[in-house]
Amino acid sequence: MLELRGVSASYGAVEALRDVSVHVDRGEIVALIGANGAGKSTLLMTICGAPRPRAGTITFEGRPITALPTHEVARLGIAQSPEGRRIFPRMSVRENLLMGAQQFAHDPAPDLERAFALFPRLKEREAQRGGTLSGGEQQMLAIARALMSRPKLLLLDEPSLGLAPLIVRGIFDAIRRLNREEGLTVLLVEQNANQALRLASRGYVLVNGRITMEDTGAALLARPEVREAYLGG
């Protein structure tokens, strides 16, 4: 479904990605793990068109998207739940969700029902301003808002960041349900390597902008170098 070949990307003189090749097959959950600053979020943003790759190609469902602007990438069926959630704090939960469907010509009512079924807490707080939600509720809202566009591929950037373990389990259970019950394809960026690799079909390790390992999630979890670097031994 998605393929990056030899992708490099920079912020000014700082090279954030170096000759990165990654693929995501339809129906997979693929995890991208690495330390803070390794380039994980940059990889997701590069897929979405900002920054543009300095070298390499990106294709989605066989179509080149390397040079497309972000809004056209979204219309092809790629949605992102960004790091830091970036919800609209003064808008209600319902208004935030409707913003996720704004560019798309479909009735949002079924998507609202789906969001509330996936995250019942959002239904309870439907009229509440986004900025007054807890961190876990804001993360649920960010994911649900991304789903309002009915994406084929969901990009998740650090969904567990700053959340309590119980909330993290609920978020990851929801991702698992979306994949198993709806066949949603997911590319997951996470510092919580244990949770991510247990969830993922396959995983990549990114170090200083380069892919250093690729394997199944279970195989990466079993590697001593992964356990020492990302799982505390």
C-alpha cells in the first residue's frame, strides 16, 4: 500500500532522514521505533508532504505521491493523528470530530457513531470543549478525528505519549480493533517499543535517521540489542 524508497529529508542543513526504505502492506500494523530525535515523526510528516523529500520516492497504492501537497495526500486516503494531539481546544468534541470530515464529501453521521462506539468517553463529553479534556481523552479525540476522513492508511504519531498505563492499554486495544475488525492499515510511531512491537505485524528500528533493523514485531522484541536499547534489558 505504501512504499518509501531511498528517502532522505532535511530541515535546513540538518539531515533528518537518510536513505530510508520502508513498506506497509494492506491490512498490516507496522511499528516504527527509535529514540527521541531519531527521525520518526519526520518520516510521517514526509509521507504527508511536509517536508518534501530531498531524495527518494514515496508511492501509495502504486501512485507516486512524493511531490503532492498535504491536502492531496489526505484525499487519497492517508490520515494522521499527530504527536501532541493538536486538537482544537476551544471547539467541542463534536466540532473537533466534524473538522476531520470537512474536506470530504460524505455524510459524517455514521463516522460520528463509529467514533463514539470506539471511544464511549467521547460520547459522554460530546459538548465539552476539547481543551478541558484529560490527556487520554484528547488522544482518543485526535485518533477519532483522523478516522472521520475514512482513511485507508492511518498514521499514528506517539499515541501513548504522556498517558497513564491503563489509558495506553485502552488506546492500543482500539487500534487493534480497528485493524482486526475493519482491516485498517496502520503505521505507528512509538517510543513505547514494548507495546508497539506486541501490536505490530512488522517493525522497523530508526537510529539517527537511518533504518537499522526490520523484522516481525515478535522477532524484534526478542532481539537482545532491541531489549537493551528500548526495553531496559
